[in-house]
Amino acid sequence: MFNEFDHRVLGAKYDLFSFFEEGPGFPFWQERGLRIKNALIDYWRNLHEENGYKEIQSPIMLDKELWKRSGHCDYFEENMFFSAVEKREFAIKPMSCPGAILVFNSKKRSHAELPLRLSELGHVHRNENSGSLHGLMRVRSFVQDDAHIFCQEKDLLQEIQGILKLVAEIMDKCGLSDYHFELSLRGEGGKKYLGQDEDWVLAEKILELALEGKNYIKRPGEAKFYGPSLDVHIKDVHGRSWQCSSIQLDFNLPRRFDVHYFDEKGERKVPYMIHRAIFGSLERFIGILLENYGKHLPFWMHPVQYKVLSVSSHSKAFAQELIGDLKNKGFVVESDFSESPLKEKIRRCHEEMVHSYIVIGEKEVKERKMKVRNIGSGEEKDYSV
């Protein structure tokens, strides 16, 4: 059942994103929706640069043999898309980890480079069952804010604690507080998992140490095939829990791909690899934001931060000057210079997805001021230009 905070309703009502029969499960972003997505990406990029990440970008399609070597074809093949070019089989990437490994292996690495944090906004595709598709929450094509950290054993705990700090900072910036942690462990048997027992014991111990002082739920038997994971779950408007952030320890892929660095003595060593995403899927994260905020998203990510309304044709020139100044300062601005009465223009602002509107009349032109009204709070202020 739909309600006004259902992200699918909001997406259609405010022209944020669309789905078409020609691409079931493949979201099409419209201009305003893409503004939200790009605001999150800009913030993500700045934050990761500040925290010592190096951004990379790997191809969307790679040789199928790579995915066989990584183990994805053994454990994940039914969820992958494939293609063939010149009688050579390729897989469209369902995740970005093999690409990050190829980048790491592209040159000789020293212990002095570790921890090496490679971040990527990976456009990935997964062949989800059509019956499980759900708006932006479960799609077949999405952008994952991936990162892969190559480090020594002594750095593991500190790196995971650093990731948890980033998770807290991003959730706080986005105004999300109702989330919880789930720790996915190997459980009994271990037949469907790769690696040695001692690797699993160490990895699970490190994650539990990083969670000290935090409430979390243990999920035995839910680990990824290559290692345990720590996930953040956020609820939607219907009370359903969705996984977003994820931290995974991997001791298998580095060995499968002969990933190595040289220590202080010049000896080859295999690094540990941490997979992590914080938004998780940007599509799912935006869906959750919409279901928490409705059309009243935080100002910094809002698709229409200001809408400038002219009272008459006499105030249009000053309004256009103001719009130019606001855009030069990086704000997202739209306008309504129609001949409709001011009350009608204001009514449309309240019906649309607008954060604040600015009224420019003869008084504002004369005094070079602007009257700004926040639609969500109702707060109204006069500002000098």
C-alpha cells in the first residue's frame, strides 16, 4: 500500500526518477533526482579525499575468467549479466572488488603505501528476481560507493574503526539516526565459505572488537562467501529494514590474485583487504532519505534550494541578477517570472518540491533585499543582497 512518504510516490510526483518497461529494475534519473544524487556524490568525494582515499574507476565489463578466478561465478553467477565480444565472454560487474585488485597489482607496492584506500563510485548491475524489485530499494542497476582498503594485520582494527567513524559522520550529516548494526558471521559447517578457520576467527574477532560499546545483532550463517561482514540497516516508511553501509573483511581474494607488497626487509607479504560501502547503493540510500524526509530534504542536497518569484515585470531584472549571484555561489535556483498572481506562484511552490522561495517586488528592488521563506518550517527572513 502506498502513502505520501513512499519514495515511489514522491519520485513520480516530483519528477525525480522513472522506471520503464523497456528496462525493468533499471532506474532513469531525471534532472531534479540527479541533483540529489550529485549532491551526495560531491559531499562523498570531499569527505573521502579528506580521509586519505584515492578515487579510481574500473570498467563496467570485464573478462568472465576474472570473475571465475575471484569466485563470483561459483557463488554469484545467477545474479550476474553476461555478454560476448569476438567470441570472448565478459561479465558486467556486480561489484567493483576485482577492478580494485587489478589497480593494486598494476605496480610494485611497498609497505610504506599501506594502508592504501581505493574508493570508487562503481556502476554495478545485478540480475535480481523481477518479483523482488522495489522502486529504488531493490534495482538491477545502481551506483555503489565502494572502497577497498589494503592493509597489514596490525592496521585492521584502526581502519575498521575509521570506517565506523565515517559511517557515523555521514549518517549525522544526512540526519539519519534510526539505524542499527548487524554482524554477519560464518556459523556452523562453513561448507559454502572460502578460507581457513584461523582467518575467519581473526576476522570475526576484529569486527567484534570494533563494535565494542555499540549495540548490534549477530547473524550466524549470513557472512559473505569470502569473509564476515558488518552491515548498517535503516528502516523505510513501512518499517522494513534495508541494508546500506557494509564493511567486509576478505582474506581470500588477495591470495587468489597474488596480491602482495614488500615489507621493510624486501620480502613479499599478502595484505588484508577490507571491502566497504557507506551509502551502499546510492539509489537505495536516496529512497530511504525520501521516505524519512518526504519532499523536505536537507537544504544541502535539496533539488530546488531556492525558487525566485517576481511580483511584476518591473522586478524581473533585479530577480535575474539575484539568480545569477546565487548560482555563482553554488546554489540550485529556479524561477517563476510568469504573469500569475503572487499568491498563485506561492501556492505552486508549496505543491512542488521546493526548499525555500524568494519574493522580489518593488520594495526589494529599491532596498536591494530579498524575502526568503522556508516552506518546511514556515520561517521567513529578510536578507540584504
